[in-house]
Amino acid sequence: MSLRKPKEVPKISKAREKNIDKLKKAIPKKKKEEIEFNCKFLFYYDKHEKKQKCRILLETVKLFTSLNYRISVKSRKVKNEIDISIFGLSARNDYLTEVKPAYEAIDFEDLYGEHTVNIIKQDGSINSAKIEFNLYKKQINLIDEFIPPKKNNGKFCSFKVDESLFSFLPE
């Protein structure tokens, strides 16, 4: 028995692409609140590009021993709002493993004034903070830390300004 030639190509369904807007609209499942991530704000001088940047350092609370991991994130800045969505962990290609948390550094060049930073998990949970950046005075102020009103939204991220990691142009 011979096979028939198909008259039209069958459609293959596409995998659902997750983006920041879809994650913001998602409603998370109810679960126990626990801090999973630390979000640190700092000034960073990039020696290779010779530019001063504002860095948001996102790291896990848990330490990993057998492999070095990085946090997969997507970020976007719209006016005074910065959205950072967390998509999971991926292994780094390092030969030497250390006991340390998974982390990701997100750099911005043009942050000045008051900004709202939203950390968004894959299930749709959102934690936010209001931050004031002032490069001329060399200071970052954490104004407010809050959880946006949303069904089953819980606290999973802590925010802090880490002045011990600040680096500036050598004078």
C-alpha cells in the first residue's frame, strides 16, 4: 500500500514563549512564603568599556556545591520601571567549582533618580522596590520594599544596597 502525498503541510504547534508581560499577568499558586533570592544594588566601573554603570546583582539564597550556576533572566527598562523576570538556573562552563550561590549581574548605564524594580518569577509572583540612584553623590537609597497587590503573591526576594561592592573610576 503506497502512502499518499499530503496536500498541505501539517501545522506544528509552537511552544509557548514566556515574556515579561505574560509573566506579570500570570496568577501564582498559593505556597509557603520563603526568601529565595537576594537583590543587591551597586555602582560598578567597567574597566574594559571604561564606563560607570549601575548594577543589579541577583543571587540565590541557597549555596550550590557541585556546579556553578547562573540565573537566567530577561530585563527591560521602560521609563522609571525596571522589570527583571527570572526564567530558571543554568550551569556555567567553569572547570573550578566553588561553594557559592547562583547569580546574575544586570548592568544599566543611564539610571538616575527614582526607579521601581520588579522581580518576577516564572509562576507570576512579583516583588518590588523603589530605589533612588544618584551617581554624582555616589549613593543609592532603598526607599521602599513592597509586594504588589495580586492574588497569592508572596515575598520571595530581599532587597539591599551593598556599598562594600561599589567600584568607581580610579582617581
